[in-house]
Amino acid sequence: MRTPRSKFLKVRCRDCGSVQIVFSHASTMVRCFVCGSTIAMPRGGKAKINGEIVEVLG
């Protein structure tokens, strides 16, 4: 049985320091809820994370 490669990530925003949960294979641009800066950009597979990954969730 195959295991999924995608995960949810807790990511800290580089600009304001707030933490939010992002899908590792996000298909849309993810912006910070507080300051609006880009946290994740889609890349056709794994998203490019523009912040510090604090924790990997299941």
C-alpha cells in the first residue's frame, strides 16, 4: 500500500511572525492572514514555501 507524500505544514510568516497551516502541495497562492505576504506558491507539485516550517503535521 502506498503512503501519501503530501502533508500539512505549520509555517511562520517571514514578515510578521504569525503561524498558519499550509498544505505542502498547495495548488493556489497562499497569503498570510495577518499581513498578506505570500507564504506558499504553487509549482505544479510541491509548493514553494516562503517562510519557516515550524512543524510537519501528519
